[in-house]
Amino acid sequence: MSDLNKLTIAEARDALAAGKTTAVELTEACLGAIEASSALNAFVHGTADKARDMAKAADARIKAGEATAMTGIPVGIKDVFCVKGVPSQAASKILDGFVPEYESTVTQNLWNAGAVMLGKLNQDEFAMGSTNEASCYGPAVNPWQGADGQKLTPGGSSGGSAAAVAADLCLGATGTDTGGSIRQPAAFTGTVGLRPTYGRVSRWGVIAYASSLDQAGPMTKTVRDAAIMLGAMASVDPQDSTSADLPVPDYESLLTGDIRGKKIGIPREYRIDGMPDDIAALWDKGADMLRDAGAEIVDISLPHTKYALPAYYVIAPAEASSNLARYDGVRYGRRAKLGQGDGIVEMYEKTRAEGFGPEVQRRIMIGTYVLSAGFYDAYYNRARKVRALIKRDFDNAYADGIDAVLAPTTPSAAFPLGAMDQTDPVQMYLQDVFTVTLNLAGLPGVSVPVGQDKQGLPLGLQLIGRPFEEGELLNQAMVLEQAAGFVAKPDRWW
Amino acid sequence: MSITEDEARKVAHLARIAVKDEALPALARELSGILNFMEQLNEVDVEGVEPMTGVTPMRLKRREDVVTSGGFADKIMSNAPDAREGFFAVPKVVE
């Protein structure tokens, strides 16, 4: 078989089961593709030796008839996941040299299922960003190019994961989504990104950004692959006190392709001023596709949508300022060079000033401010109340019989690297306008590539589902995927 | 809401991040911009709404109050920038 790295997870699984290829061959194909991909800057720590060992073990397991759907499937892991013995630093200088002595639950679940680890993937520092430019490794680059070969962002924060999947460097990748960091990069690269319900996937061993919003999920080439990979990543985990005590279903078996009678809500508040024609047309087209498949399209209202972004940019930085207090130059990572007579406070302040990038520093300081005496009620508590109202909007819609909500994933297609004005952080925050609502409400969401803009760049739509009903959500997403028939791939330039 | 340079210095110190004096005006401007963006939240009527603490309506899990892990100090120390004789080493704390 040729171009094994271009297979989907489902195709590779079937080929492995039929003896048409081996995990070793699949892995070598991916390692070769990774080697030739340095211009994308997607993989930042290679683990080729580990991959070859794991592939051999997977082949033995397949031979013994003990394979799962993920056995022998080569995957990439976002840098934010702790992997034992492999540098894991969430793209931050402050974790230079950190090599975990333990394994995150998600990656352990994947290895238990027989998946093969190819390496660590680029991201925005501590998963804070929408362009993957805030990384100690430098930006990841989108395999899709702009006009005249302009280099584009793959989105963020899971930009390396999205670029790697779109460029066929791996069959699937892990991402994390705190405000849109799985879905926005998926939309920018023509791939599928699923953010599960809060509590479906363990956060243990995932370097924390905002603990009440963080959730890991799969980034894949197809919806079916997302179903397969989520099944391997999800678990009930005593190590994560917010892990839900619900059995993990066989998500793939729930992909029936039948969505007749399902009610899909179109939230009018998402039709924001200045929405590009391409995006508005895509949204209408997506609704038509679901209607043609037998779903009922219903106009709905989620009245507090407008306030999701400001609420998010209070709550997430507040939690980040607390979570990132642990990086103090004492227990792990780097410590700044100290001057004569510097005490412990100077050590903290210098270490954090040189270890954290500008966006991380900004969010820590905003978080510190909104949690400080005198402002706690005015900002933090008010934002948490608004968060309750945003969740109530969704609860009401679902109580009215809505099965899922359809909306654009992003307000634009991928844009050039360097296009965001670094001195106006709010401009970048607006990237998250359609994605943060469901993080605040803890709901699952999936971005599916549905079309291309005038330049030929991929555009995505997202479906937002009911809590813990990822199977039904993925089924709807598969119907959308099949109706859209998005098969475009980026021309190889790297 | 606008943040002064003094307030910016104070918040940087609370966050334990060294900021040079010449960087304070830009920092104050950025923080003010973000806080202005958050002012929109004042438009929302939140009367009688409880602040949300968690998204899933479940009771926090409990377990037996017993030791479940430990006994690997060497592993914990292995990533420390400066560790000696089983301790994390830091600059002088008390004058």
C-alpha cells in the first residue's frame, strides 16, 4: 500500500485487521512524512524510537488477536499532555527541561489501546492563544497557503495538532479546548475537531490552563475517526475529581447516519455584525444539508451569547493566575539567573518574567487583578453569574426539545501569520466569539469542514450537543460531513 | 475602568512577575483595554443569579482519607532546578 500516512484511522484499522499492512509500516510512513515537514513546525519533540517500539508491540498484539480500534494507529500528542520520559512543556520556556515522571490519563488510555506515539505537537504557550504564534518553539504553519504562497496560521492553541493531521503527518492527534482551541484550528485546516463534554475525558496529567473549562479531545481527518479516538481517550478516572461517573459508549456504533426528526437550533445571536458573506452562506448551506437529511431546522435564541467572551476573559485568566502560580523556579522547569543578594521573591519574579511569554503574563496579571481584593465581586463573581445565565440559555433550548445547535466555528478563514496586532489582545480574543459559549456551559462541540472560501481556504461549521451525548452529536456531524463532501487537501509545498 | 502605572506595578508584583519601569505604561494600557472589554458584563441583569462553580450538576467525589500514593521523593526532585540532599534549594528566605 502506498501513502499509508494518508489513511484515516478507520481505513488503517481495517487494513491492519486484514493483514494488508503493519503498524511498523504505518509508523514508518508517518515518521517519513514528519521528517519532511520541518517547514510546518508541527512536531516539536520527536519520539521515533519509542514509536518504532510501540509499533512492533502493536503488530504482535494484532497477530495475537487482541487489537482494539486504535492498536497500531500512529498519533501525535499536543505538548500540554505529560508523557513519561518525554519533554512536556506546554510550549513554555518556563518548563524548559521538564521531563514528567508520570503519564497523563488520556495518553495512558491511548497506549493501553495500542496507539503509537509519534511525538509532541506545537501549541500556544499553556494553550493560551488562537494563532499558535505564542509558542517557545515558534509558530506552527498551516499546510493550507494563502494567495501568493502567504504563510497562514493553523489556528490555536492546538495549531500543531491541526497542521499535523491536515498534512497527513499522523492519523490523529490529541488537542485541548478551553475556549475553542480544538475547534478553531480544525476549522482553519479542513479537519475534524471534537471537544467533549466537560468531565468526559480526564484532565489528570494535562498541564492546566483554566480547570473549569479545560477538556481534551481528538483531532482527526473524519468524524468516524473522532468517534473511534474519543472512545480510546475517554474514561472514568479517580485521579480527576471532575471526571464523570458514566460508562464510555462505543461511539462508532452510534454513527447510524439517521438524523430524521432531530431538531437543530440556529441561534440568531450568532449572526453577528460584519460576518463575512462566505461564512453566512456556509451556515445557511449547512442548515439546508441537515434539513435535507430529515432534521427540523428551528430558529432559537441564546440571549446571553454576546457576554460569553467578556465572561470567558475574566474566568479563564482568573483560573490561570491560580494554576500557573506553581511555576516558581523551585520544583521544576527553569530558574532565572539571580543577582548578588537576590532573595526568594526576586527569584520568583525574575523566573516568571523570563519564563512566561507576553500573552501568558498578560492573562496571569488580568486574573490576578480580577481576583484581588475590591474587584473580586465586580469582575470575577459577576462573570460567574453571567456564566450561569449562558448555561441557562442552552438548558432552556434543550428543554424545548432542541437536539443540537448549528453555528459557524470561526468568524473568518485562516489568516496570515503576523496579522494579529500583538498590542491589541482583545482583537485576538474575538476569534473565540463562536466557540467559548459551549466551554462556559460545559457542552460538547464538534467542528466539521463544510466548504471553502473565495480563496479556497477551508471553512468549518460546529454542532453543539447535549451534555454526554457525544454519540448523537457525532452522528449529526457525520451527516453534515457526508452531505458537504469536503475532500480538498492542501497542495504540498513544505 | 483605567489602570494607572502604579496599579499595574502592584498587580505585577502580586502576580510575582518582574516588570521594568519603562514597560509599565504599555502594560497599564493593555490591561485597561482588556478591562474595558469586560465592562460589557455590567449590562447584564444578574440579580438573584448564583455564581456558577461547576458545569456538571454533581457532588464532588469523596474517597477514604488514606494514603494512596507516595514514597518517590527522588522522582519528585528529579526535575528541580536545584535540589540537595532530598530538599528543594532556594535563595535565602529570612534576612
